[in-house]
Amino acid sequence: MNLVHRVFNRLSTNQQKVVSNVYWATLGHAVRMLSELFVGILVARYLGPEQYGLMNYVITFVTIFSTLAAFGLDHIEVRELAGDKAPKEAVLGTAFLLRLVFALVTVVIITLTAHAFEADASARTMILVYSFSIIFNSFYIIRNYFAAIVKNKFVVRAEIGRIFVGAILKVVLLLLRAPLHWFVIAVTFDFVLLASGYVYAYYSQVGPLREWRFDRNISSYLIRQSFPLLLSGAAVIVYQRIDQIMLRNMLSNASAAYFSIADKFATLIMFLPVILSQTITPLLVRMRAGNPELYRERRRQFVSTIFWLTMGLSILTCIFSHTLVMLTFGQNYSAAIPVLQVLAFRAVGMALSATSGQLIIIESLQKWAFARNLLGCVACIALNLVLIPRFGAVGSAWASIITVAFTGCLANVLIPSYHEVFRLQLQAVATGWREIFCLRRLLSCPPLATPSRSAPVNAWKDTL
């Protein structure tokens, strides 16, 4: 511990802030992953492939519509709060009200869609129950605020508290041998706990939410900026989640369960890249404004580092896939092993897609993002229709990999504005492995400051 303390003290103030942020974000993700894995294993073993597949189908059905409620605001919120162009109370209040309205509209759409296309009355009821999680997810704006000022520890504490309470609740349901719908209710209640934690974190560290206010000009600006990301996000969520919907409808609940198990492990691969991406993005926003030449160097390091870290994690997951599945979910889910061996490498394409997406937002090029993701959405559905009947869940895994690789990288060739991003991606794949050993340089950037409470509104309005 003394050695760690000495090394930490040798870093600059800004680097200490970044490292602390990464530490807390990593801790939060690690606790969440271990809890979800432990409780998820118990629930999956208790419910069995058929019911567990149905539960994941319900969650996936609602998740596909959740992007409408978010309206592409997440990255725009972080960018604006990090950029300090408007008072945070106005940005937070406006964004929260927009999210709440969109969430209510989304719940109505989910309800109507479920009644129109889902014949199973029990599944419809569970879909309606879980859809209310979208309303409480409106408070995610608070997490975006702390991410923008690089202070993750306050929301991570709230998230860890929610994780433990939610885990205890699910274990109690297991001991009571509760039916499936109670587990859906418990997963929905997780969002209530999380929203409460976010509100408490903001109140204790910043102030009461009543200071938030709605601003019509900011509302118009946020909607215009985020609308291309809404379309893009809708396409992304469809091609990332449609697999389980199609597997359930074309094969069985069990096939959806096998894919879901593999997807859980494949998603875990992204935890470290996601943390680094969320932490470094606000730094790049400030860097681009203060030192464009340094920004161009750091963005190359950003793409390369995330790509090769993810590649290493994907290879390890593929090698140990048999051990991972058998030691956790057991023999009943052994059919998930070949799916995981393939799906593990989807994270590599997602790393390229996520980093390029962050750069596209930082440089305000997001209006073209929908084009590549729409192509990916069409490709995913077409590939699943061809590969699922022949290869089952493994075919769906291959469809997912091809789709992500196309949308995250190859589609950039078709959009002139993204040619520079494509060049960075090629550099990352070819020679970017060397950047892993230079991570400290990536964390070196201009000093960070908490967004001001009294930033001049007129300065921000000039960007309208």
C-alpha cells in the first residue's frame, strides 16, 4: 500500500483525479459484475433455460425501446456539462424534463406494441411491469453530471448500495421459491433503488434538485444535437438486442437463454474499455478546445489503447469459455459455450465503434452516425434470418460480430466525414498495440475543473 501511495503521489494533480475516477468506476463495475454474475447464476439455475430465456426476452423487449426514452441525450449531456457553456442547473433541469417526457411516451409505445405482437398474456404483463424501469432511468442524468466533472466515486457508492440491496432481495425470492414474475418485479425495483441513490448523491454533494430549471433554448439545442444520436442509438440497440428476440421467436426460449449467457460474459469484457472511455472523453473535450494539436495525438492513443485492451480480454474469454460456463451456470447451459467462443470477439468491434462514436460526438459529426448504424441494423436482421435456421445461437453470434465490425469500422469508408476516424482505426489495428505501454501519456491533459454554477448563458447561446 505504501508503494501504491508513493506512485500515486508522483502523478500530477490532474492525473491523480483521473486515476481516482478510474479506480472508483472500476470498483463499481467489479462489484456490479460479481453481484450480477453470482445472483444471475442462482436465478438461471433455479428458473431453468426456458423460464430464464423468457425473463431475458422480457428485458430485451423493453431495452429495444429504451433508446427512445434516452433520446440520444447521454453523450450530449456529458459533452455540454464538461464544456461548461451553460449553468449546470439549466442543463440538468432541461435534460431531466426531456427524459421524463420521452420515458412516459416510451412506456405507452411499449404497452401498445406488446398487446399488438405478443400473444402470451403472461409475457405481456411482465413487459408492462419492466417498462416502468425506463421512467426511473431518467435520473441517469445525475450520473452523467458526475462523469462530466470526473467524480465517479459519488455515484458509484450509490450504485454499490443498490447492488447489495437488489441482490439480497433476489436471494430472498429464491429462498421463497417465488415464480418468474416476482423476479421481473425485483429487476424493475433495482431502478427505483438506483434513482434514489443518484438523487441522494447529488443532494449530499451538490445541492437540492429544486435548483434545476427548464430552459427552452437549451431544450431546443439538446433535441437538435441528440436527435441524430437517437436514430443512431435506436439502430444500435436493435442490432445488439434483436438476436434474442429472433432466437426466441424462430427457435425457443432456451436458445435465447444460451445466447443471453454468452452475451453476459461477452459484455463483461467491455467493462475496462468502457470505464477508460467514459473517463477520458471529458478530458478530450477540454483538450480539443485548449490544445488541438495535442488532442489529435491523444485521440489516436485513445482508439489504439481501447482496441488492444479489448482484444486481449476477448482472447482470454474465448480460451476459458468452457471453464467459465461450466463453473458458473452448469451443465444445463453447456450449449452456451460455443456461442461464447464466437461472441467474445464482438467486444473488439464494439471497442472500435465506441471510441469512434465518442470522437464523432466530440467533433460534432454525429448527424451522420445514423447512416452507418441503420446499415448495420438491416445487415444484422438479414444475417440472423439466414444464419439462425442453419446454425442456431452460434449463427446469431456470427451475425452479431459481422454487424458490429461493419458498423463500427467498415461503414466509415462510405461516409466522407468519417474517413479520418477510419484512418485512426486502421492505425490502431496495425500498430496501436504499442500505445498500451504509454497509458500515462493518455492521461496527461490540461487541468480539470468542476463546471461553474454561474457560467454565462450568453456564451453558450452563441453555439445555437
